[in-house]
Amino acid sequence: MSLGDGCCCLMPASGRYPSHRAVRVPPRRKRLVRGGFLILRGVEVTLFVATIVAAVALLAHPLAVGRSSQDSGSAMTLPYSGAFSVEEVAAKVLPSVVTLQFDNGSRSQLGSGVILTADGLIMTNNHVVAPMSDGRHAPANTAVTLNDGRTAAFDLIATDPKSDIAIGRARDVSGLTPIAVGSSANLRVGQPVAAVGSPLGLRGTVTAGIVSALNRLIRPAIEPDRPLSAYYAIQTDAAVNPGNSGGALVDMNGRLVGINAAEAVVPGAEAAGITAHGSIGLNYAIPVDHATRMAAELAATGRASHGWLGIQATGDAGVPGARITEVETGSPGAAAGLAVGAVVTKVDDQIIDSGATLVAAVQSREPGAAVTLAFVHSSGLPMTVRVTLGTDQGRQ
């Protein structure tokens, strides 16, 4: 298994994206989170055009969003420097988040996006736009709806399936409000955050929660002939539902810290016909430091680059780590002395417990980055080595 094809922490499962009566979704492969037996799905939503209004009406019921035992006046005014209330965060961020719609006449897919520039450059998830841009479907009419209700045509610029990032531009607009971009480098578990997007097309939806965990390995189910998408994500309990994909995860200063991308759902609910479930509080966002680097490269060159080690590896049952099965001649791995049979156990401080974690650790770093690999030599001797990663450009 190659580094673009490593095993992962999610076990495959069959099923459909969640629906809600009138909300129809295409069959997709699913995977179970190994520890919690949860199905991971992207949070775009596919709707039949004629049923969009019905879907919105069915979802217009009171939902328990807040889970805090604190009173509303103090729930999110934690002692972070300059922190706003959720209300203030919403007012600041909402003008910078849009709804994306792709309509090919028989179905309409909805997602979210964030405004990067005043002239309409928008970042979203690759899985939001891919079904309408991969040549497998009829040409789609595309539109972006701003928070104030204005609409414009949307032109797709470039996509990167490996990082699940895409960029496009709202046509013939100006004076938009770009989102304030923060950093994901200093996020802390327990830090309050808010998710902003268009779940099920409900424009301008804001939910709040905390950073539940960092560096969660995410490997969304993809079709066999597509590059492996694997990345380390921010886990949050801020409610995310279909349609939130590509929307903003922001800190309490209203700064972008992640791009909402996936959620986990309890397996068996869809097979049992239970379609009205929503977020269970296990939601994932692509860290903004990684996402904005991908977006900048896509805007400049139409392609994104990722770190490359030049080895093939797989996970063995009962062996923690990624066992090397092949080393490409002249690759960074070969230059560092990695050999077949060695088991990689850490990349810098990140524990490697499978082929997929090694894929994510390498792909999430920039070409030219120097990393420290800890591995067990085929002789059984523990070793560490410093490696300068190459680029996967021209190898994708």
C-alpha cells in the first residue's frame, strides 16, 4: 500500500449519506471509527430541486443546540484575550460565509464556503464541489448566495482532493467582507469555538461549542480511483450537519481556525430508516494553517503540493506503526536510510499507529519540511532519523 493508499483508522461500511424524508442523498462508502464505531461522513447535502422547501420546513423544529449548564450571559465569555460573546462572533463572521449550490436539473447539492478576498475568492471543501465538477455528472449551474441574500454565479478555480480543499470565485462582485484568518497552531482543547454555515441550506446558521480534541486522523471515504484524502483534524462539539461542509470554524475573536469538513454519526441509524438524526457532537474541521496554504497554492498555480517521503507502507495487526514495504530509489526516505521491514512509529511528536496516520503526517506538511522519524529497524533496533520531505508535485 502506497503512502497515497495507506490503511486507516476507519473501517469500511456500506450505507447512505443521512437524509430527512425529502432530503435525498447518493449512495457513498462509509467507514467506522475504530474506537467508537462511528460512521464518518462529509457534511455537504444533496437535495432534489423540487424538495428543497419541504426539507427546510421539516427541519424548522426547535432543536437543543446549547449544552452548557452556564447561563447564556456567561457561557462563552471565557478568559481568552479579547474574546467576544457568541453573538458578537456571529455578527463579525456571518458576512464572510456563503452558501454554495450546484444544480444539474435533477438534483441540487448544497454546501458552504468562506470569503477570502473582497473580490469574491472563496474556499470550500473539495467534496462539496467534486460531484459536480469531475465529469461524471451533467454540467451544473452554480451559484453562491451571500449572507445578505444576494446571489452570483460561482466559477470553480481548482481543487485538491488530498486535503479536501477547493477554491472558486463569485462572479462580478466586489466589496465583500473577507473572513479574518487566525491560526490553528495554538488551539487548545477546551477552547470555545463557533461553527458557521448553511446546514440543509439554512443560510447563516451559527452553533457554538469547544475544541474537543486536536490531531484527529480523518480519512473520508473516497472512490478507489481518487487520491487518498487523509489529514489531521480539529474535533469539536459545535453542531455540524449536512450543508456545513466548507463553512467556518472560528475562535471567540471571530478568526478562522478551521474549515468544517466532516461529522460522525451512529452506525445503523440510516439502515434502520432513522433519518431525522442530527449532529452527535463529534465533528471535524481542517486546520486553517493547512487549509490556507492549500488555497494559496491552488489560487497561484491551480495545484497544491504536499510532503512526500517516497515509501510504501502498511499497517500490520498487532504491530503499532507503519511497516515499510518499499522504498523508492532517490526518495527522501531512501536518503534517510529507511529500509523495507522497518516500522515507523513517530513523525516528530505525532504517534504513528497505522499506514493512514503516516499518510496524514507526511501529506499535511510542506515540501521541504524537516521532520524527525522514529522507527524500529528490521533488526529490532529503535532508531531516529532527520528527514527533509520532498514534494508530490508531478507524482499525483
